[in-house]
Amino acid sequence: MSIGMVINLMQGGVLRVIMLCAPVLGAALIVGLIVAIFQATTSIQEQTLTFLPKMIVILIMIALLGGWMFSVMRSYTIDLFNMIPSLAH
């Protein structure tokens, strides 16, 4: 196993982690921004107000994208397991 192969494996793993986390974190960021703007305009300074909308959006995003996330991780895992015989020699 060469250094280049290890680097490619690490890059692939990090890329997939970013690809899987970005939609969920992006949606939570947008909801947090909307709630922060709402709090600023209404002078409501409740710290826990952002928790429930973010949690609901995160759960909805996972429910909507869960199948896609699973298939991406499944294909990456299968690719890794298929590489094992080539590393044995």
C-alpha cells in the first residue's frame, strides 16, 4: 500500500463526511439564522428558543436524506472491502 493510496482513501472518507453532514448542518444554520433575526426584531432573548426549531429541522433532514446518506456510506464501505484483496499481496 503506497502513501498515495492512503491519501486517496483519507480524502475520500473526509469528502464523504463533509458531503453527508453539509445538508443537515446547512439547514440547521439557516433555521438558526432565521430564529436569530426573529429574536433580534422582537427583542426576545430566550436562549432555548433556537433549540426546538433546529432539532425539528435536523430530524426532518435526516428523515428526507437518510436513504441517500445510507447508500453513500454503503457504497464507500463496499469499495473499501473490495480493496482488501488487492492489498493482500
